[in-house]
Amino acid sequence: MSKFVLTCCSTADMPYEYFLKRDIPFASFHFNMDGKEYIDDLGQTMSFEEFYSRIEGGAMPTTSQVNVGEFIDLFEPFLKESKDILHISLSTGLSGAYNSACMAKEELLCRYPERKIMIVDSLGASSGYGLLTDLAADMRDRGSSIEEVYEWLEGNKLNVHHWFFSTDLTHYKRGGRISATSAVVGNLLNICPLLNMSYDGKLISREKIRGKKHVIAEIVKKMKKHAENGIEYSGKCFISNSACYDDARMVADLIEEKFPNLNGKVMINSVGTVIGSHTGPGTVALFFLGDKRID
């Protein structure tokens, strides 16, 4: 039995049951919708169907990160059991949660100086952050030490690729991320922005592609170009989607056809309520291991 505990945040966008099965405690972000605050507990308090339906009805949720006290509440029970902590955080390019976790670490090490608390900035988000956490859990379960897993994460986190596209620009317009004119023109022309995660963990718009069919083909081409060993890729592949499962399924079917050596089927997850507060419905995100992100 491992003597360290692997933890992360809800923004890793993996199913609630997955975290229970893999023994990965998580800290919940928060979102506010229509004047009421909710915890981002992976669809337990509010289903993803209700969440995205309310956004389509005009709701504009806001989000807040895990604070220092909540991280202390997550970590301390395990420290009392003489267990070390390895926490993987949402990208610092998107959130200050990593800094909050580091502050909690410093406070707790004063109380438990004999313990180890290691914090990793994933430089990732959604199920890409989830993929990195999943690989760390695999190492833990094979008996790797906390130091070995930490060193692997730091050396390989930029090899996790994140590619996203959106087929609905309505929420981007409501949130002020693009102008009303750009949204109208984009929707009329069926423009689907293709984005990825940069080396410093920020979302960067890379291309504007016309038509869902073309953007789906292009995102699969990106995997062919960047995946470890190209079409011979034998690692895991995750997809997350915000209320557009059929689009995600089309991407997954193409990948399973083009990459015959995948480690299992493509896992399709929901974009959670915190990440989804910023994307709205209509986003598909693809995650896999590949060459190092350098821009």
C-alpha cells in the first residue's frame, strides 16, 4: 500500500466514480449561477444536463477557485495518518489554485514537519489535467515513490496535448470573449475555432475552421502530427465535451479507427461546471501524450 496520497481538483473533469475507484481525493472549485453558489462536485449537486440547459437559457455562471482553507481541509486528515501528499493542480495559466495549494503546504509543514507535501502545476485543464493525474495514479499503483512520481510529472507534463474546438460561439459572445459581430459572422459562416494549450498553460486560439466536419478532421490530424509515435500511438486518449456528446463520439470514432494501438477505448467525459462556465455548450476537447509543447 502506497504511503502517499495523490490528490487533485475537480477541474480535472473526470467522472465522480472514477475518483472513487482510483482513490484520488479532490478539492472542489465553486460556481455561482443565478445568485446561488454551488460546489463543482462533478455533477452530484447539479447534473451536467441541467447546468448546460440553464446556460442555453441565458444563465451566465461565474466561478471561484479552491481557497487555502479548503486545501488544508483536504490535506490535513492524511497528514494526521502519517501519509505524504502529492497534489496536482489546475494550470497556473488559468487559475490561482496552485498558489493556494502552496500556501496550504507551507502552513501544514509547520504543523507536520516530518511529512512531505509536493505540489505540481499541471499546466493543463479539464480531462488533459485528468490524463496527467491518471498517469500519476498508474505509477502510484505500480509502487513508485512520491519522489519518482513527482519527478515524472515535472518532466512529462508538457507532453500532454490539449486540443479544443467549439461549434457554438453564443457563450463566448455573452461572456465578452468575442464581439457580438464576430459571433454573428462566425455562426453564420459556421466557423469553429481550434485552440490548444500553450507551454505555459494558457488557452491559445490557433485556427478558424469552417464547418464541423472539417474541424473534426483537423483535430484528428493534430493528433497524428503530435502524438507519441504518430499513428502507432499506444497511450491513453481522453475527450471531454460540453453538452455535445455526439460530436465527441465522432472524434472518438475517428481516433479509434486511425490509431489501432490505443491503450483501450477513448474515454469520453463531460466538461465540468467550472471549465464549462467559461466555454458554454458546444466544446469538444482532445487529450493525448505527444511531443513537448514549446509554444
